[in-house]
Amino acid sequence: MFDNDGFDVAGITYAGLFALQHRGQESAGIAINREREITLYKNTGLVQEVFTPDILSKLKGRMAVGHVRYSTTGESSVLNAQPLVSRYVKGQLAMAVNGNLSNYQELKHRLAWDGAIFQTTNDTEIIMHLLARARMKTGRVETALSMVMKELQGSYSLVMMSPQKLIVCRDPKGMRPLCMGKLDNSYVFASETCALDTVRAEYIRDVEPGEIIIVDKDGMRTIRDNCPEPGTSSICIFEYLYFARSDSYIEGMGVHEARKNTGKILAETYPAEADLVAGVPDSGIDAAIGYAEGSGIPYGKALVINRYVGRTFIQPSQEQRSTAVRLKINVLRDAVKGKRIVLVDDSIVRGTTSARLVSMLKEAGAKEVHMRISSPPFLWPCYFGTDVPSKEHLIACHHSVDEICKMLGADSLGFMPVERLSEIVPDIKCRYCDGCFTGNYPYTHE
């Protein structure tokens, strides 16, 4: 955020992070700029655990950068929590990044041989090192960032703060979302529009793929040296299927509507004779509503979620994911007893969570459980910021749909057809990345 109106910048940043808590639950941090001096507070835990009222009251300033972390590069620790703040010959920099560099190892190896010392194991620090070196060759930090972007491959939505400027950019493929809003005369940037809604900022537009936006005392300006040809960017399709909050809009398309579309396609492609359609909370609910509308089977609630437990897909280890399922979800026995259930979920990665849910429903008295999955089978790992693991851990790489169905204990199983993915996002203005389903990636990878 860049404040021109005397707002409580730390409080607004905190509220925005709270709205984006679904994107990462390992750590949270806020860096704030007061009279050109940047102060950082970060720790492991949820936003409300990291920031007490006393801590927030001490964070005063005109600019701030906040982050919630879901680790894909680097271990889960307070050292890897973002934002990162560094001091170099030109002053201080604070940076937060959502995404993943596919050429991370190559860049790190080159920097190490050039004498770089690393304090973390995440790829945000790689960008910081490159930026500090580029800044020595040019008069403006935004020009240095434009130079650095030419060396980076992968997904990154980046927010950066120097002593005098707030700077944001998206990678040229636009794989991760980033939007801009205004709160009176102040500028706010966030990964999703739901954060703008929370702080009552007016949505202006999405940051364009490859675009750099600079905000300082003179106003806002942009650099488009790295912008690709229109229509060639590739937003991650999993933003619509899982990551984003259902009340967000990405690239002009409502996430809720996109997920309903998946359910309607599933109802058409994989019909079932059933008494009730239910969704796995939260990201399976919108698709379940779409399935109910498409099939004519009543939609109802079968599972109850404990909202004080993080999202199981983005827990760092399998043991934590399994524990989170048991803590997070319980069955409404009266709603499912004696009924044939269509259960809609967003994905199957390893299969352990789905098997547990099917078992819980049948233990509660469900006669049949028909699993419907609103994404295609994961057949390839993700190199760009989604924790889809190597092929050895992907159940669909080793088993047919019928075999997976038996392993889950379900009565039938249907996945979103990969060839119909475009139908769920008919209104987006760009292409999309479906590499984890097809192996067709917008960038090369190691």
C-alpha cells in the first residue's frame, strides 16, 4: 500500500493479509516504511497469531508490503518468511513475491560463484541479489527491476518497497494474479480482489503481465518493456480451481462462476443416480452447486468444516495434511444416512484426503459415494508455485481412474475432462497454464 491520505497503513495491510490467509498459512509478515526507514515484523503462524494489536500499533508509516507464505521453494521457517528486507549501498529494499522461479537453481549457482551470501533458501532472495547488482548499473530501481525480469523464468507477482517508492510487477506470462485498487487517493495492490473488498478499496484493474507499476510522491507510472503480445499470457488455471477465494475476480472472470461451470460440465460428463450433491469445503462447494444445477439433484451439506484449521492441500508434509483432515472436517450424519451422495472436490493429488472423506461418509451411513473432481488428474509436477509434487507421488501417474476409484472406496469417480478446461473460464482475456495436467508449460524448467 502507498498512503496519500493518512490511513492506518499497518491495519489496512493486516486486513488485506487476513483476507488472503487462504493463500498461505505458514507465516506472515509486514514491512513498513516510515520516513525512508523500513521496519519489518514477521513470524511463523496465521496472520492473527503473528500480529497482535500491540505489534500493529508500533508499525507506523506511509508505505507497507505484506505477505502470507505457502512454501514451494525453501523450507518452512521464520527465516524464509516474507517480506524480505535488505540493506545495500543504495539503501533499503523490502520485497514480497508470490510464485516460483523455474530457473532458481541456475541463478543461485551463478550468484554463489559471484560471491553472494544467502540467508534464506527461497527464491525471493535470488531476485533481491540480482536487483542489487542491476541497481549499481542504473539510476532507478524500477529500471533495474526491468533488467532483472529479463533473467527470470517462472511465475512471480512481486511487490517491492524502496525508501521512496512502491513498485509492483507480474511475470510476462502473468501466471499469478495481481490487481490494483484505490482507497481515496491511496494505492493498494493485492493478489486477489477479495482483499481490496475487505479494505474497501475500489478495484481499478489487474496489473498486466510483464508490467511494472511505480507509485511515489509524484503519482503512478508504468513500464511495459517486458509486456508480451496481447493474449499470450498464461494465468494458472489452478487459481480458478483451488487457490483463489470464490468471491475474487481474476482476469475479468469470477472464481465462483468458473467453479460452478466445472460442476455443470461434470454433471453432463459423469452423471450419477443420487439423492444429494455435496461439496468438500471450501473450494469444492461452488462446483457442487454447479453439479446440482446441471443434474437436478438437490444440493445439500454433508460435511462440516472447522475453519480454524488451515487448508490441507498446502500443509508442508503428508503427516500434517492427514492430521488436518481429521481436525478440519466432520460428517453431518443425519444428512447422509441412507443416501446416495455425489461428493465434489477440487482435486486429487495423492488420494489420502479423498479416501478419508469417502470412509467418513460411509461410516456415517451413506449408501453410496460418487466422487466428482473439478480438475483433471494431476499427471505432471508444477514448477511455478503450486505444491504438485514429483510424479512418484501423483496417484494418477500410477493408477487408472477405475483403480483410483477402488483405492478411495468410492462407488464411481469422474474427473474434469482436460479438453473442456477452456469452458470453465470463457470470459478471461488471456490463455491459461494447465501444465500440471498436460505437461505443456509456458516456461522451460529444470
